[in-house]
Amino acid sequence: MREPPLIRLLPDGRRIHLQDGPIDLILEAWGAPAAVHAAHRAAAARMNGLLDELCEELAILRAPVGALSPMPTGAVARRMRAAVQPYAEDCFITPMAAVAGAVAEAVLASMVLSAPLDRAYVNNGGDIALHLAPGQSFTSGIVDRPDRPSLIGTVQISAGDAVRGIATSGRHGRSFSLGIADAVTILAAGAADADAAATIVANAVDLPGHAGIVRVPADSLAPDSDLGARLVTRDVPTLSEAERDQALDAGLARAAGLVAQGRIVAASLHLQGVTRTIGRLGSLEETEPVRRMHYA
Amino acid sequence: MPDTAPIRDGDKIRCDACPVMCFIKPGATGACDRYMNDAGDLVRIDPHIILDRAVDRGEPVVQFLERAEDWDGDPVTAGGRFVTAIGAGTTYPDYKPAPFIVSSQIDGVDMVTVVTEGIFSYCGVKVKIDTDRHLGPERSPVRAKGEMIGHVTTGEYGSQMLSLGGVNHLTGNGKKQGRITCDAILDLCNGKPVELTVDDGATVLVQAGKPPVVNGVLEERMRVGCGSATIGMFAQQWFGKVDEVVVIDDHITGVLSEHQAGKVLGVKETGIHMTGRRSTPGRYFEVAHPGTGWGGTAIQDPLSILGPFDPKVAWAGLSMLMISTTGEQFAYYELDADLKPVARELPAALAESVERVKENCEPALSTVLFMGGAGGSLRAGVTENPVRLTRSVKDALTYVTCGGAPVYVWPGGGITFMVDVTRVPSNAFGYVPTPALVAPIEFTMRLDDYAALGGHIGHMRSLDQVLAGEGGRKLPQLDGNPWPLAPSDTKRSHG
């Protein structure tokens, strides 16, 4: 039975919770009361049929992006595809890697269009789309283990920063990871970009061939996973310091490349209690030097 | 109750809760992390159930999917939510306040709902099986997996009653019996089918809200009435179309020509001779042994209950319809020159009346009422002075619900209640290895009444706090159940 979507005002009287199938959004808007009201209406209206629209093209969205893969038609689906396109040349990726971020962006866009807002965010299970009017800023907490949230740092994002998307990926989240990172948090221009990049960097934090890491085919867990029979991480033993560093270095190398290419602004990688940060990320100290391509 | 069986592929289930339609393997969840394949059953895994009144008011739970244009931007307010005890947990056996003591304001009245799951050692189910078939003698043991878990009690109108479970079967006759009893009544309470066998009787497949299956035969209809009542109801329709009608019934078999209804119409005597014990004219007890044949008797050949026709009264060509009380069995005869009944094809004019009998039979169902008693420590979770809770319930100041469903509270001592399990959200019942059943129970009353009976006021939380703190599963209020927080008519919990 198709379960009706949920919409409710959370008890703080400020945040709206929208949920439909796997889409689970918390959103909040700041502005004049009438504007906030209009934004809430717009968000609910945008959610109307959004999941159904995506599911119509689910087969395309679950297929690896390549030169011959068909272009989806829906606006959100095309945004997903565009966000993962830069990675399609050198690795396996499907538009699903950006679904959460793209949905958050789409709902946020409808809110911003509906009324003048000072600030707004749409948080789709950790993938967050932001709106900031000039002079405004957000402070966002960062956790290293999404399954056991505890704040390890905060990041302040101001209107002048080129950041409107925050995404976190890792092996404890709702999606599977090919890597071993507990979490990778990415700041990027848009939520869909951040989402795709978080997936890529989290996959890169890895120790290929390590005997203690338990990996199983994705489709043995979820028969219709877009990852097919690719091995996804189920368990990681306690790693030696050297192993941990090796895995983080692999991820940082990938992240550094993305920063250098201007695809992301910053990344924070977490593995077994160690956090490495690249790019400017608020209160988290930048641990890695970045070579930016001045000619890009 | 599930609407339709989910689509399966081997042991995988296709979830249809949203258009993603995940295939979910046993033990795994779908993409939403909300639905799980639990050993072949698709279940929602958010544990704690909160009823949503929106549906009770005839409004959709959420407006925006189909009717985004109509939505006024105001989400469902907390006043429409009722926190059930399903999944709430319990503080038993400690004398501690119940897991949830929820305050809310309803139409300006401060209300309190004490929410806990009760562990019921004193509990069982009363099962009503709509059938005329003989399930077994009164007091016969009823078995599940060979173990006695209850007994046949009274025959009621068109149905047989079974009493299953109870403290003696749960804890009084050894571990094996207790475990099997617990399993069977738990399954019945959760709407699952259970096969029961009656000593010297039938095998019945019982499932709450579904037709019973007696000895492998699906029971579709309740009898229209006893044999005598059936004569009374249909005499007019038979009059002039047939000379004699016999309605075979395990309780009272009716004979048209002798029955008061036939006499009034002027039906001629036929010289029929019935076996059995005549009660009043045209009404016969004990025409045959009870069984699973015609009309709840053991009869396979209806002529076996007739003696020879009286040659002084009967005549060659006399026509006779014999029919069971559900119309499922019928036969038509005409007397030959020796006044012996010979089976003939049913004339069209009578076929209509047979259909009419069937049509007037209600669908046969098995119905299951859970019955349990709230003991001392459960009441202590509500108040420091447990007897006051009992008095408050008796005085109809406290409204008792089971998973939000209305209950009947027995008069007399204790808080012993009965609830129709089909009115409780699915899978609301659990068990502990004691063995005993775990059932949700909620006590709702006005705040001032709660304070007066020594309630744990210090442990109260507001509805908003509870909704914010718990990852509760929201369900629409079941159709037909009164809203538990409606403040005015607590008396309805008394039947």
C-alpha cells in the first residue's frame, strides 16, 4: 500500500519535516512570517510527486553514467546526472550518488522562488542545501559518525563563500560505500555536487586487499542496488596507525584533486577517530596543504 | 490487517510503501530504513505507534501529495496525536512510573494518558466461530500442535465459542503447554491464522476477522436462523410452490406443514414422520447427531431423518424440499406410488427460495477478543495508590484503551478488559518467555482526576516532548474506533 507522505511541523514550531519513502527532509526558513509561510507551502508543493517523478526514471538513474547512457528527462534527475558527470570518465558512478543533494536543492529552490527569505536550509538526511541572502551566514555542526552523532566541529558558511551545499557520505549512512571511511563531509557549490563528491571521496578512503575488511556484493544486501555486484564495506577491523593513514591519504589525494579542480571547496575525512581536513572548513583545522590550479 | 499480499521473489519482498518499490531480502531494510523484511513479513520498523487523528476526522493524514493546492501550509498539529502503548515498553516488574505519562490539552481540557505495555499472565482469547458445523462437545479440549490450550464452551447463535489460553494453560501445566499456548494466542491476537483441533471434534483454522475453515472447508455463511426460524421466515415464499419443507438444523429442525407458520397459511398435513424429539409442533430437537454435514448435523443423506409417510394422509406426487439453515445443502423429492421420496431436479420457483436463504446468511467469521487483567504492578506504574486507578476506571473517570482501541471493562474487581483484536493496530501484541502476553494499555483521564488518584505527576511529559523525543511510527486511527482523547464520553469504555 502506498504510504502517504508525512508532513509536520516539529515541536519547536520552526522546522518542517517532510518524508516520502526514502526522502526525509528537515527544512527551515527565516524571513518575514508571510514569506516563511509561503516557503513552507512551496516546499510541500515541490515534494508533491517528486519521488514519483524520480521513480519513473529509476532504471536510468541507477545505471552507470557513460557516453552511451540515456539522458534522464526530469529536472531533478538531470541535476543528479550533471553532478556525477565529471566523475563518469574515470570511475564507476550512477546519478543515484547525487540523489539526496539534488532533492534538497530542488526543494530549496522552490522555497527561495516563492518568497524573499533571509536564510533557508533543506537537510535531506545529512545532505544539505543552503540559501543565504547577502550578509547572512549559517553555522553547521560536523559529526564523524552519522550513526552515533557527536559534534566534532562546526563550520560557518557565509553568503560570500562559494558554498551552498554540504554532504556527508560513509559506510554508516543509509547508502552503501565502496570505501572504509566512517564519514566524509564535503562543502561544495551545490548540495548535489557535494553529495556526488562525498561518495567519490568516501569510496577512495580504502585499503584495497586488506584481509580483515568484510566486503559483500551490494546486491546481496539490496537486490536492486545501483551498485550491482560491486563489493561494499560491511565491517572494518581496528586498523593500525599506518593502515589508517594509508587509507586516509588515498582519500585525501582524491579530495585534493577535487579542490584543486574547483569541484569542491573543502573536505573532512573521518576514520576510526582520526579527522583529516582539506580546504577551509570552519573550526576544523586544515591539516592538508592544497595546490590550487591558478590557471584553471 | 494487510490489504494485499506483497509481491515476492523467492524470500525477497517487493515493498510497495513508496514508488521506489525496493526488493528487500530477509533481515534487511529498504532504501528508506523504515520497512523491513522480517522473516517474510513486510513490517515497519519504527517501533512506537502514535495514532494520527487526521484520518478519524475524515481528513487525509497529509494533504500535500494529492492536494497540494488545498493545503493551507499548516501541518497536522500535535492535538491530533495519541501516543499508544504499542512499542512503548514497560517498567514491570518494578514499581516505577509507566514509560510514558503524556499530558496534552484537548479542547481546552488538560488530559493525561498513561501509556505502558502490560505483561499479562492472566490473559487469553475468547473466540467466536460462526458455523453451524459441530466443532466438538462442550468442555472438549482444544489443541494447538497437540497441546491443550483451551476448551470448547457454549454454543451461541449461529456460532461456537472457544476459550483459549488463560493462566492455567500459560503457567499451570508445564513449560511446553505454556509455550504453545502463548504462541497460539499471540498469533491469534496479531491476526495470524492458527490451526486448532478439538478432541472428538473438528479441525478449525481460525484467523481474526476471516471466515473459519472447518475440516478443510471454508465456512462462508452463518445460518439464516435455526430450522424453525427459517420456516417462519420463508413459509410465505414456499407456500403454494411445494407441499412440504424440512429445514435441517442441529438445534431445531423445522417442518413446514406442522409449524405454526404453515398452519396459519393453511398448508395441508403431509403425513411426514420425523425422527428426533418433538418440541412443539413442527419443531424437532436431536434429529441426528451433531457433525459437519447438513445444518451442523452428521447427516449426509437427509432422508435418513424421515420415517415412512403416513399412507392415510400422504399422496403420490407430494413434493418436498429439504434444506439446511445456510441453504448450502438442499434436495427436492416427489413421492412415488409407494409414497417413497424420489429425488428430482429442483423446480425453478424453489431454486429462487434456496438462493434467498443463502442470500440472507451473513458472512461467517472468526472473531477474537483478547481478555486480560491489569495487575498490581501495572497499576503501580500509573499511580502510587493502585486501587484508586481501579476505582477511577469503574467510576468511568479513566478511559481504558488497548493500542488506541476501545475495550470492554468487566464489572467487579480488578481491571479485566476485553478488546476486539482487529481494532488494534497490527502486530501490537508481544510476549515474554514467562510465558505471558504483552499487550498495550493506555489509561486516559483528566489531569485533575489523575492528580487526585495519586498519579506520577512528576513524570508527566507533554505530548510535544514525546513526539519530539521518540522515533514513533505514525498510523492513522483505525476506522470506527472512537478517538481515545475525546474528553466527554469516557463511559463508552464500559461497553
